[in-house]
Amino acid sequence: MDKLTILLILIPTLFFHSIYSQDHNEDLPDSLSELFLEEEIMNISLSYSNKDIKKDTNDSIYIHTYLKYEVEDFQWDSLEVRLRKRGNFRLKNCTYAPLKVKIKKKESKNTPFEGNKNLKLVLPCFVQRDMNDNVLKEYLAYKLYEVVSPYHFKTKLVDLNYEELRGNKTKAHELKAFFIEDDKNVAKRIGGKVLETNIHPLNHVDRESVRNSFFQFMIGNTDFSNAYQHNSKLIFLEGEIIPVPYDFDMSGLVNSSYASVSQINNEKLSIEKVTQRMYRGFQREPKLFQEVRLEFLNNRPALLKVIQDCELLFEDEKEYFSTMLFIEGFFEILMNEEKFENQILAMARRK
């Protein structure tokens, strides 16, 4: 069956699901903080010891510093923040420690950070040629999921002037980074609550579960488990359970130098590199797979535009073009009946 035939058969359903997505977005509470309202890159500055962050901080011990941010051209403001290390793999292996940023309510009042008590800050891993492009690509993964599902983490891309304290000296780093919305804010924004209990994906909302799995397949990510909340949060909303993914640095889309195929619960996967896709979702009604397939096909222009809009932010144009080609490869699978059957339907897990 050729591409034209597929689309002619599926156009009515495409229209239906376009309406479905719009309705769900319109129903969400409008409680997004100012920080995430604008797409413009924010210029910020932080000064701290990366060594001290790694050595002296933990879940309850923070270091104090000031986060400076540009409010207008060449006009800056600041607020006091507390920083600590976070994460697992990146914390152990990366040059720059990933950060948890804690802000007191009185400090954030009347600033773009108002309403954000906790934020994650994603930095590059290593000092290497593609470090900033890797951060940009992971940021794009979050923006792509905003198109896929109304239930997502909001992010804010920043240009970070990091002054690394080294005893009596400082070393300046110009880095791409991005803030990630706190999970409790995600839940509040959509009118739900964060679930700490592990719940099997077959008990999650069917459509959101399949959307999530298609998305992970699209970006070539196996470093997640919705069953055990590994790089995934569960939101309880109106009696239903919704998975919300995060942390995509191990995906084929990012294709970082340290990325490796994940092994969940010591289960060795049949792919050898992250740029090979492997569907990790569970079996559902075949009709639902076809409907979500159509959603993605319908959203193809919007998904590609997310990347196109950031073309000039890439430091290496080859990274931009490889990112576009990688996502286009996903749509080639969706448009081909045999590939869709073999790489998605046949790979859906039973347990």
C-alpha cells in the first residue's frame, strides 16, 4: 500500500484526532509560570564550585549563590538561590554536575521565577565540540513531546555564563543549558497529583501510554521504564494515570558520545547503538495503534518545525541536518506498512 493510499484511508481519523488534541489542551488550567511563557532564550549567570557541588551537596545540603538573569538588553537582575547536585549517570560521569535549583518564595516574587520553588538545570556533560548541540537536542526532545501530548514538562533554554570557582581563581564557561519544570508544578498545571507508587503501564491511560511509546521510539530512546518510573513521572488525574517522560540524553536523537543502549532490570536489548530504534511499548488494541500513528503523521509538520525553528542555534550545521534526518526516518517507518508492522506492532511487549 503506497503513501497516498494510506493517507486517503486515514484522513477522516486524522481530522478527528486533531480536534481531540485541541480540546484537551483547551481544558488544561492556565497556571504556567512566567519563566515558561516565552520561547526566547534567557541569559543567566551562576558562580559556584563544581567540585564543591559534587563533593559537599546532597538531597538536604545546598550551597548558596546568586542567579543573575538579563531582564532587558544589558540590564540584569538577580535572586538568591540554593544549588545541589542531582542525577545518577551524568553526576558520576560528566564534567559538569547536573543541578537542582531551589528558590525561596520571597526571593522569586515579582521575578520570572515566581511560582518555581524547585527547578532542574541541565548542563552539558563533557567539555567537547558538540556539548552545546547535545544540550540543544535534548531540549528539542522536550519541545517535541509538547506537540505529542498535552501532559509534558515545560522547559526554558538559557545561555549560561558559568563562573567556576577554583580556590582563589575563576574560570569562565559559556554554555547552553535549560531549566525543567518541577514535577509538582506539572501536576498542578494539569490539575492532577504526582504518584510515587509504581503502576504497570497497562494500567495507564491507553492513548497517553501509546503516545509516550511512539515518542520514545521516534527519538530512539530505550533509557526509560514507565513501570518503574525510570525517567518517567506518573500523574494521577481524574481517576486516571498518565505517564510523563523526561531525561532524553541517552536517546538516538541526542546521540551523545557517552550514550549506550539501556538495560532495564538486566534485560539486554537486541540493538547495539542508540541510533537504532526499538519499540518498548506494550500491546494495546490495534485500532489505537493506528489512531496514534495518524496523530503523529498529522503532527509531522509541527514536529519538524520545532527543530527547524532552532536551526540557527546549532553550532554545527551537520548536527542540525542529522537531527532532521533522524526524525524523518521515524516518519518513513510510519508511512510504510511493512516497517510499521515489523518495527512497532510486532515489537509491542506482552509483559
